[in-house]
Amino acid sequence: MGRYHFVEGIALADCAIDVEGADLPDLFETAALALADVMVDPATVPTTTRRTITLDAAELDLLLYDWLSELIFRKDRDAEVYTRAKVAIDGGGPFRLVADVEGGVLDPARTELRSDAKAVTFHQFALERAHGGWRARIVIDI
Amino acid sequence: MKVNPAGDCIWEIPPSEKAGMLVPARIYASETLLGQMDQGVFEQVTNVACLPGIVRAALCMPDGHWGYGFPIGGVAAFRADTGVISPGGIGFDINCGMRLLRTHLTEDDVRPRLAELVEALFRAVPCGVGARGFVRLTASAFRDVMREGAGWCVRHGYGWPEDLECTEGHGCLPGADPEHVSERALERGLQQLGTLGSGNHYLEIQVARPDGIHDAKVAGVLGVERPGQIFVMLHCGSRGFGHQVGTDYLRTFDAAMRRHGITVRDRELACAPFRSAEGQAYFAAMNAAANTAFANRQVITHRVREVMSAVFAKDPHELGLSVVYDVCHNTAKLERHRVDGEVLDLVVHRKGATRAFGPGMPDVPAVYRAVGQPVIIGGSMETGSALLVGTAHAMAETFGSTAHGAGRTMSRHQAKRRVWGTKLLEDMAGRGIVVRAASKSGVAEEAGFAYKDLRAVVDVLDRIGISHKVVSFTPIGNIKG
């Protein structure tokens, strides 16, 4: 499993996250967990829902943007947050993501709510190779 | 980067400081407030000064802080004929804004039932992550909301006709077209009408105490009439619908810039010529989102009236629960301003900034036209908020714009490290402020110490003359997402 940490001092009212992964699927899976961690305490989300998500994008960084945007979209449309993801990425451009995600419907009686993520911004948005793996910077609008 | 003094509480960064700057960057702040602004503000406001078609200067209000794309507190005007429109200059929460309601009640009336009132409001106005509203809409009805804004709500019994008179643009910005809104945006927002959101969004019970009245004559015009009068302030926007419109068009503009030969210093500043197909499509979708934000605040107003009517066993008219004003924060509006002696049609972007039209302007409600447009500045839940009016000087200096809040001085994570939400709630209760929140950590993030001193921000606005301070409000009850 990759790592993430929240970065101080960038876009003060929002939430900047640095994510590292051993490979691309690891980075995408870790970024999904980081996003869930912004919105809820992941430990308080029951695992009651499983979904498969398929996305296509011309560039890898746009695939990451669309992936996180999709999770935010589903949080509002379906009131679901996913705390686990298994991601596969294929293609050499365009790229295809197929993800199996697990989580549950938001229930304030059971789930510790945090901040409502509005969108993924392009501010300092980056996905690049680093130290034999991949890293990304993501600023989420809160 | 050189930040030169350019007048009392005015600072300027000349175009020579960054390659590509077309106009200076102009920052309104006292020395103290300037010192509290992070480096990101200076980088971002000078990036904005590089965008095509910008006129006069890229502006930053005294509550400015590091945002994404534009700084929060950013104002920029672009020629409608040759300039651009940028979703990053508006923000994802399109028409996030403030609404202020007056009442005939006083603090003495409300104090004995404050906890009951706050609890009832918390139950009636859904807030926090994943909240759903009580208004059930079909896709067709939601498209009507996009076109009609707050007027749709009044037509369906969620408000009074006079509410629209005291809402910016009568609660409906022209040019909204659901044809330019994605199905995803519609699906995302369909169940959220009447929800507050989270972060810095709130619904607050406030008091106008005698020591908070700065101009009694203008306060009287705005309906601040008695000592200890109770007001209700709400801060929220277009919810997931607006967020999705922003997301969709940021992607569109990111690709469109290459076609239009535009480069920007921050990808979040993705933009397109206002008169291009992409620019016009976004403007139509953005106005649709702005109208849903007006509708959202209107539906919440309806809920506030229902709740207060039940708690105080009086008809909302008897309680005097009328709208003082409703004002947008995050918009781009087509306005006509005089620049260097020439009258120009401009696309005025205000991101975390408020319109502040002066006396005599036709867009100011007739009842306020003699004193200027009401400006509602939201502070923190601990320290209070303020009511000001726009000025003639704002028309000349800032395209009729002013600040929107206190402005953060620390990140959300820093704030959470300094205080536990539960402890803050106890402390505030000890000071007579009852808070009900969907998220305890969210409460900590919004602690008063995470923001600048609102009085200092308001004093600068008044001193520069881009707004005139009228009333300071003290919070006594708060609902937070």
C-alpha cells in the first residue's frame, strides 16, 4: 500500500495531499483512500457496497483527475464513500482504468463525517515517476 | 517580488515583476493584514494579471489568502469582446453566497429557547457530507430551477415575492441554459436543494447589539431597528451541481486553451475567450449553477421560517422574518464599467469577493438605492459577522467589489492540531454560543483563531471607502456542516 500525507500551507481553505505509490495502480488506490479520509473517518464506513468503475482518459494525469472526480461525484449522487479500491490501468495512451471499489452509504449515525470534498483542482496538480514508483500532488476544494 | 505602497491601505505589484503581466496587481490591506497574507496570494494575483483581456489591474481584497487559480478575495475584469472567462476565477462552488434575514425578535426573546431553536434548525436544514434535501425534483423541474433560480421556489411556495426584490439579480442571473449542463451535474445536484454543505458553510443566529451599530441611520434603512435585534445569516452555495459544472468545464477549458493558443501560469487558470463557443457554454452553465444556489438559499429560508414559526408559535410574517439581502461570492458577471474614461462591457470575476454597488445604481433594490447595496461579510462562528453597504468609490476603484469574509490565516489541519472540536464546542457554549454540527473535526477547522480579525478587514474596507460599515453582529447560535 502506498502512502499519503496532507500538505500544510497550500490553498489554506482547501486540502493539499501528496500521494506516493509503488506503481500506478497503487498510487490510484492510495489516492482514493486519501480522498475518503478527507471526507470521513474511513474506519467508520461499513463495507456494504461493491461497485466497478471504468474510466478512459487521453493522459495519465487526466485519468487520475477523472478517477477522483468520479468518487466525489458518487459521494453526492449515491451518498456512497469507498474506503478500498483495487485498480487496474491498461493502455499506452489513451489509458483505461477499471476499479473494484468497496465502501458504504453515508449514515451520520454510524459514520464520522469530516469535510465535504467539492472537486479536484488543477492547482499544483501533478503525477510523475519518482524513486522507482509514482507520486502525485492533489489539491481538493473543500 | 516588489509590493509597493500605492495609497492608504493600497499596495501594488508592477507588471515588471513577472513576465507576462499585462496590468499591475493591486492589493487592499493594512500593513498587518498584508503581513498575514501568504506568498501564494502574491503569486496568484500576479498570475491573474497575465490573463488575456484583463483591464486596469488584478485585485485582491483584504481577506485575501492562497486559493487555487485566483487567490480567495480575487477580483478581475476582462473585456467581453477580447478577454477570457476562467472557471478558476469563479471557483467550483458557483454563487456560494450570503443571505441575511431580519426578525422582530430580540435576544431576550430567543435566549430562553436558543438550544431548542438551534436543534430544530439542525434537523430541518440538512448539512454535512452526503446530505439530501427535502425538495423532491424531477429532472425537468430541476432544469426549471436552473432557469428561474429563487423565483422557482417562490412560485412553488418556498418563499415570498418580496424575497426576490432583496436578492442580487432578483435571484436569477440571465443567460442560464440547462442545455450546456451535463447529465452528471444534474444527477449530482438533483437531491441537494435545501442543503447547507460543510466546510465554512453555516446557518447562524446573530444579535445586533447597540455597540455593534456603526451607522444608525443606514442601519435603520436596512431594517436594523431595535437593540438586541435577532438576525439569521446563512452561507452556502450551489452544492454538488455547481461543483460538477466547474469540474466539467475545467476539463473542457484545459483542452480548449491549446486550440485558442492560450497559455497560463497555473493550470487551474484554464480559460477560453468569453465570446468563444466554450466560453459562452460555460457562462450559460455557470449561470444555471448560480441560479440553483439562489434557490438553495431560498429553500433554506423557507425552512428557517417554518422552524422559527413552530418554536415561537407565531406566523413568520408576525416574526418579521424578511430578507435583508442575498449576495453572491463566486461568480463572473457581465457588467458595464468605466475604465480610463471608456465605458466597457466587462466579465467581472469575483472569487471569494462580493459585489458592492454604490448608491443610485439601478441593480440596487429600490428600498436601499439611496444608501447602496447591502454587503454581508461572514466571519467565523466565534467572532461574528458584519453588514456594510457598497459605495460610489467601489465603482471607480474595484469594479464595484469588496471582501467576502475574514479570510483564513491557517490551514484546516493546523487548526485541528490546535483544538479538539468537542473542547471548542464546550468553550463556545460557556460564552453563550450554541453550536450544532454534523462534524466535530469540521468545527475545529472553523475555529475563530484560524481566521483574520474580521474587524480589521472591515475597517480597511471602510477606510479605503470601497464599502461603508453599518452593523457588526454577534453570534449566539450556529449550525455547521
